[in-house]
Amino acid sequence: MHGKATLILTDKDTGRVVERIEEHNMVTNALSGIFKLPNEMAFNQESRRNFNGFLPMYKNVLKGLILFGDNVPENASDFLLGGKYSVLGTAGDEYSGSDAMRGTFNSNQSCEIENGYRFVWDFAPEKALGTIKALSLTNRVFGNCGNPALAGADSPFLMHPTDLSGSSNTSVPILSGAGNFFLEKDRRFYSYSASGSTLTIRKYRMSDPLALKICDTVTGVLESETAIKMGLPITTTTSRFSYDPITERLYATYHTSATVNGVQYYKFRYAKINPLTCEKEADTDYITSSAPYNSTAYCAVYGGKIYFPDSSARLSVCSLDGALERTIDFGAYSITNFDCVDGKLAVNCKYSSTGRSCLYFPDEPSTALIDVSSFKPIHSSIMSRPYFLVTDGSKVYVMLRTDYLATINNLAAPLEKTDQHALQVRYEITNE
């Protein structure tokens, strides 16, 4: 495919064209990834519905627009947004709301053209303010997101592919079982459950897709179940489990508080488990950290570091011996939990007590942007992006990341959008 983007900036009072820019795009591998259906979907009994939301492409998989405040590296394989780039605005369907990041689809000027389609989106003077350096086509669902943290928009970044057609949730899980699934490796799925001071790890073997018949479904067989005695108590309020993809270990943590010179700090213990061998590699006594205590907080281990939120929207990063290494200030965002998305630590947070849950990537130069819903990614060795394996705690699903970059257009010169200007983006994409 080949595309040309035209950005037209006009004076809001006179309608006079202030600036006009034309840029050609590069096409990423996102679309080829979408149409390379994973085996887990191809042999699923609902597979005949999976392409309903993909075709024709201009209706869904290309009907979203992202405006960036940064240049975007033209790497065809690096097409998932994550928290890497500053987003100034998005557009998908027609929209008349007040979200300052969201434009509207112009159905009067959008149409099929010879060998392709012309998209047209409009941004009012008060929308998408800032210096625009790049733009991309994306899924219409992500184009509709605007800023979910501020606007409370319904904008999942993980979704069942069948939902793209506007139908109800018709996808079925590829695996169900007891415990919390957290890892897939070599066609084995791993889950854990805990009670008292015992951790149980279960390993499920998946069916061989090449041996399945056309109407068969992908199922899992319990291959092993191992009980591991922990040296720390397991409770619903102060114990947490987190899989660290950097060290490839499952960590069980237990925390309480310790008072030092009148100040409360986290006091914690942890056990480190190799989930593949079910061996416990470490089991510590209590460690008093240098992180300020928060009685209602979650903690997580990532990259061999332990992350502690305090009550002032700050995140303390400590070594596993409790020494404070750095502090991250989240400002108005309250921290509620942790996820690991695309191999990076992501903090599940809210803009306010009633705001939309969003992901904040502490190691990326970006504010919170994308909604996380109730599904958590599973670390997988087989799933190809933009598809992901996710879990709701007891079942495993195949889902689609909608925050992909189908095309990338870096502007030769930045375009300054102020509240004195309206912006129209015309995007013509054709088959080569």
C-alpha cells in the first residue's frame, strides 16, 4: 500500500489557509501481522467470525489517526505504540464531544477513490494543540480513544477480534483452569494459586495445532501440579505475586510496615521461584526498605527491582535488599496496580479517584494514555504481535492490540497547531 497525508491548517476566523503540508508514508508490518491469524484462533470454533471486523480494511483496521508530538522511527517491525511517543490527538469515527485530543471523521469528504480510499478528519481550534511532528493510521477503535484518562472514553487497547465488527463478545477462551495464568512457554501455560503458606504451580500442555481437524478446538491438558511451601505468609491484602520477564522468575512478596525515627517504611519478605522447574531459589527474612509505606498499596518485582507506591502518588524503586534507588512522581495519577506490557513495566493508575484506568510507562517519556480494562497480558513465546495472550485471572484468551501504527508519516517540518487554527487531515491510501 502507498499513502499520502495532507495537513491543512486554516485560520479559525477567516478560514484562510495558513499552512499546507503533504507527506508520503511508510507501511509497517502491523497489517501483515493482523492477517496472519494465530493458530489458537485459526482452530478456534469461532474462527469464521474473526475476519468480520477486518474487512474491508478502511472500515476498521485503517480508520484511525494518531497525531504525534515526536518523530517516530521508521521501523516496520516496531509498530506498537505503548508509551513511547507523545500523542497530541487521535481520530476515528464522527465525534462531537469535548475531549481536547479527539478529532472527528468527515463522512462527506471521505470516500472510495481509484484503487483505494480517502480518509478525512477535522480537528476544531481547541483540539490537538501543540507541535505536530508525525502521524500514523491505526485501528478505528484506538482512533476513538482521545485521552481515556481525562475523558473517560471507552477505549480498550486489548480487544477480542470479533468485537471489531460491533458484535457482542463472541470469542471463547482457549484455556480454562484453576489459578491465575501468567506465562506461556514452549506451548505450555503456567498458572499459580496460593493458600496459607503454600504456592501451587500448574502446567498445561496445549494441543498440537497441526494435528487438529478443522472443527476441533484448542484445548489444554494438565501436565503437572507442584505444591511449594513458602517461608512467608500468604494473605489477600498484603501478599502479591508478580512474574518478572527480565529474570524469568515468579516472585511472591509479603509486606507490612516498620517505624524508623517516627517514619513508616515498607518491611517486606520475598520468595523467588523458577516456574519452569518449580524450584524455590530464594526465601528471605524480613527486610526494612527505604521506601515510604502505604497500607493499601500493591508492590511488584521487575528487572530484579522492587516497586513500592506511597500515599502521595510516588513510586519508590528499591533493590531487593531494600535500598532506595530512585523515586518516580506520578503527579495527579493515583497508582492502583502493575502490569507488564510488551516486555515493559506499566503502572495501572487513574487520573483521579473516578477517572479511567490507564497505563503509565515509568521508563518511557510519556504520560498515561491507554486503557487496560480487566485483562492482563501473559508472557508468551509463540504469539505474534499485534495479537497477545491475555488472562482475566482464570481463563486465557487471544486478543488484539489496537494501538498499532499501520503507517508512519514523519513531517519534513513540524506543524504548530494553536487554538487559533482548525486542522484538516486528508489521508489517501491506495493499493500498489
